[in-house]
Amino acid sequence: MSETQKRTLTMAVVSLILGIIGLIPLIGILFGLIALILGVVALVKISRNQETLKGKGMAIAGIVMGSLSVVLLPILAILAAIIIPNLFRAKEQASMAYATSALKTISAAAESYRVDKGSYPASLKDLADGSAPYIPESMAADSYNGYGFWLVKENENSYCAIATPNARASLVKRSLCVTQDGVVRIDFSESKINDCDACRALAENSSGSD
């Protein structure tokens, strides 16, 4: 029987199709396993009926792709489970480093403002306004780089500036603050800092005393 007269084994075609689907991350491993099994069965049937059946190449392709999905996808899943949390942690640390730097900038600006005006500013807006602002206007916005910043003036000689995670910044969880002593403090309990007393009650962040 000529090659054109041979019947393509449907199982080989299905194995090839499922092998392709099996390369899809996460959902593909089940399809890859089925493709592997069907490919092996199809290859055996074609080998036993070479005069009437064809599709050996498709069966082999299904076996190869099915094997790849069964072997490689779990490895990729394990790597993703390791890498993704580390990426999230690095993002949070970068945001906290920015917030620490921003609070130090606000602290220095508040001291300069006090020297010029005789008292601490009443809000961040006071520091951002004017022809020669003490801080960038963006820092006084409701949200900046995952954090919201605000300043609380207690009296002429006392204030605190607080940075809390924006509600939309799911990767950022810790609040930070600084008082007139210039020490940046971090609330590692992930609760919100509401006032200057809560800020002073926090243990000093060792990196903030540089």
C-alpha cells in the first residue's frame, strides 16, 4: 500500500495536539502526560501496522512535547515559586528604601524651614509651596512611589512626618516615620502609624540614625 493510501492514526494527531497544549505553563502538565501516553500507544500501533497506518512523526512529536511538559514545567513552577516571592520582597525593600530617603529629605527640609520661618511647617504643602520649595511638589502628593506622606505639627518645636503604604500598593506593608530628632523609624508590625506619639514609641531603626 502506498504512503498516500495509508490512514493517519487519529491517536497520533491527538497526541501531537495535546503535546502542543502541554507546553502551556501551569495547565499544560496534565495535557502533556496524556500526550505522552497517547503518543507511545500510537507509535506501537503504527509500528505493528506499518502497511495500513501512518503518523509516526506526529506520535514522536507528541511524545517529545509531552515529555518536555511533564519534566520541565514542574521545574519551572519550582523556580517561579522561588523567584517571584524574592522579586516581591526586593520591590518592597526598594519602596521602603525610597520612603526612608524621602523622610530624611522631609526632616532636613523641616529643619531648614524652621530656621527660615521660626517654627516647623504645618504640613508638607508648606514645604512644597513657594518659589523656592524645600521639597519636590510630588512628595507632598497623596501618593508617591507606593507611599502616602504627611506631616503633623504638634507645636512650634515638635513635629513628625509619616509614610504609610498606599492602599493600591499591595507589595508595600510597613509604615515609617521621623520626628524632629531626625531618626527614621519603621513599624515592623505592619500596622498604621497614626500620630507622633506612636512614632516615638517605635524602636529606632538602626539605619535611620546614620
